Amino acid sequence: MDKALIYVVDDDAGIRELVAEYLQGQGYAVETAADGKALDALLARGMPALLVLDWMMPGEDGLSIARRLRAQPGFPPIVMLSAKGEDIDRIIGLEVGADDYLPKPFNPRELLARIRAVMRRQAPAEAAETAAPPARQARFGPYVLNLDARTLARDSEEIALTGGEYELLEIFVTHANRALSRDWLMDQLRGFERDPFDRSIDVRVNRLRKKIEDDPANPAYIRTQRGQGYLFVPQGKG
């Protein structure tokens, strides 16, 4: 079986070497780049399974790179690294399209846990057999969520979702009409220890609302339940 390929982009040579050596020891193939230009050269050769991306770099920074990649079809999931450890920085990182965010300094084992959690969400469905059964689908409003292909379409037009956005929507769709707490949602989305005051789930919900709600400020499908969390209503507002 081929090893999953990870690109590590950081202007700190010591961090690149540390992360690459550790991930290689865990069975991954790793290529490194010191900046956005070097990353583009790697991307011209092929798309990785995941990108570990530093926020603060000379030239094009990690936020700009994440925005640029997010606009491309088939962009890889991103775990962003940053010396900026404030909540607002994590929120900004998630808003531009990162699937997870890890402040520096970090333990390589925690980085590995986050990479594995993100890649589990990104794992493609197994190749369909010749006589494959019909795709599992969930419908709400004008949308069709294909649970096998992990795609969302509105009126037959596909809507680009990050891995984290798809995973969150699948959870909502498969637990419709039930109030889901923020803590429970985070437990489903992340396979590692987290800060009990982590509110990044709200950022993920807001990103998803912008893609499926006609009026994100007055959502029809993903409703906020005061003191409880969120409620997904497939029929929308009557």
C-alpha cells in the first residue's frame, strides 16, 4: 500500500526537519517546502493527502496560501501551525479554510493525532464494484448530500466543501431534528484532547451556513438552540 503523502511548509528548517522525520517514522511519505513558491513546485508534481502549513512565513503567508488553495478544485486538507496562540487566531485560520489549527510550540504526537483525525474525515470511499448499490443520499431543501461520494449538490450543481465542513454537515443530516451540544459535536469531529472552552465549532457552523443557507444570519436549516447547541431541520422553515 502506498504511503500517504504529506507536504510540510514552514520557513523554520528545524521544524521542517523535526516534523518530516517524525511523520516518516509513523509511516507517511513527506516532502517539505520553505515557502509558498517551493510549495507550488511540489503541487505541480502532485497533490498531497494533507498539508501542514505554517501561518507566519516571509513572502506569501500561510493564510494567503490557504485561501488560494481553497479556491482550487481538489485542494488538500490543511493543518495550520502558528506561533499565534490566541482564540481569534485559531478562528481566523479555520475561517480561511484550514481543517485544524495547532499553536506552536507543539508536541509532534499531538500533530500526528490531528493529522490522523483530519485524514480519517478525508478518506475517500472505497472504489465501487461493477454492480455497486445505489449511492446513499440525504435530501434537504434543494440540496442532495451524497454520503458515499461525500459531495453536496444544489439543483445538480456541486458545492465545494472542505473535509471539516462535509463531516459536520453529515453529522447534522444523520442526526436531524435533535439538539446537538457543541461538546458532542466537537467529540465527533476531533480525535484528540481539546480545550474545554474551545468554541471553534461555532466557526465551522458559520462557514457551513454561508454555503447552504440563503440567509446565514437567519438560518433555516442549522438553527442555534440557546443553551443546548444546534438543531438541524431538513425541511427548513415553513
